[in-house]
Amino acid sequence: MDVRIGVTDHPREIAVKLAGDTDRAAVKAQIEAALAGSADTLWLTDEKGGEVGIPSARIAFAEIGPEGGSPIGFG
């Protein structure tokens, strides 16, 4: 699953490819909690096990790609 997050005062989005078995509803809930201020940092784990942290106050938008969506970058 692909997730793109726009960050304020930054010209490019952050793109994270999550593992195929990631629960879409759980990711959406994490993003909603970050936007609501329940969490100071949104942490996502990519398909290789790396972690990406984004300050919640800096999130401009979030986009969750379709299930089994197209790859980001060169395939």
C-alpha cells in the first residue's frame, strides 16, 4: 500500500510504500490521530522495516493509495 504525505513548507511529498499485509483501517486511524493532535509524531513502517516519522503539526495532507496500487517511482 502506498501512502503520500504532504508536509507544510516543503515542496515535495513524503512517499512510503507499506507492506502488502498492512491494515488500511489502522493506517487511516494513525493518520487521523496525528491530525487530531492525539500523537505528536506520525510513525509509519515501510515494507523493508524502516521507520519514517513525520511531525503531526507539519502534515498538510495524506493520501492512501488503492489496495495493490501502482508502485511509486521506477518499477
